[in-house]
Amino acid sequence: MTSGLFSYFLLGISLSAPVGPINVAQINKGIKNGFWNAWLVGMGAMIADVCMMLLIYLGITRIFEYEGVKLAMWTLGFITLGYLGYDSIRNASVNISADINAQSKESLSQSFLSGFLIAISNPLNIVFWVGIYGSMLTSVINKLGKQEAILYSTAIFVGITCWDLFMATIVHFGRKRLNLNMLKWVSIIAGVVLIGFGLTFGYQAIKSILSLLS
């Protein structure tokens, strides 16, 4: 069982490591505000993942198979990431006049909420949990039982937490090596990337609309 738990721990790290909206948001918030803001972006995302896990465990994720629900999720992802990207670019110039070690204007709860909204509105995240995790959960329950399935799921989230701590630590110490002009461009690039993800979701929303109309 130990080797099995470790493999699911590594799965949690592997799920978090690829560059995506959450990692970009962590870097952006961490560069501007420090360790806790970066970490809480990841924690917000993980709570959203826990919500998805519970929905799958309760067997009510079939709702995401309906085209209307898919359209709503693509649209929500487009709006959320587009706004966060715009906000990152709009506030980038603040770094020029602000001391990097100054108290952040963004609260920890705001960073947590950003991570939660990005994860819960990301259709690709939902596809993963419904598809990959759903099949994994079914397999573990059939072979080992529900209690073991919860234990293995916990190992995934421990892996996600460790990656979030790693990212927050790296960003926190790395920000001290950046000058204010570099901070501005990091914020702008992060905003552009988030908007790029948002536009991708917007494109999928348009495809969903055309599919519903056809």
C-alpha cells in the first residue's frame, strides 16, 4: 500500500507541475505580494479540486455532460481568466512606484478566492477530474473499497500541497532578485498568458454555441 500511496502522491505533483492558469497566477501573486499570497492561490485551487472530488464521489458529475452546462463553464472560464489577466496588466505599473517589500494591497482572502475561481471555472480542470480521477476512483473503490479510495485521494492532495509550497517558496525568494521594472514585465506577461487561456475558453464557448444551434 505504501508504494501505491507514494505513486498517487507523485500523481498530485505531476498534476500541479505543468504550466497553466494556476501556476501563472501563483507566480504573479507571489512576485507582487510574497509567499502567503502565492501559496493561498494554490490552496484556493485545491479546495476547488476537493469540491470536484466530492461531486465525483457522490456521483453527480453527469451534469457536465450536457451541452448547456459545458457552454456555461467555457463562458465562465473565459470571463474569469480574461478579467484576472486584464487586472494583472492594469496593475502592473503599480510595481514601479511600490517597494517590493511593502505591505501588499491584496488580502490573503483575495488571493485564495482567485485560485478557487480559476480552478472551479477551468473546464479543462473539470474534464480531468470527471475523466481521469473519476475512472481512477472507480477502479480503487472496486478493488480496495471506499476507505482506501479516500486515502489514495488524500495522497493526491498532499502531492498538490507540496507543489504549491515549492512554488510559493521559489517565487518568494526569487522576487527579491528582480528589480521593479522586471516585476512590471512579469506582471504584464502573466496577464497576457491568463488572457490567452481565457480566449481559448472563449473559442470553445463559441464552438459550443454553434453546436447547440446546429
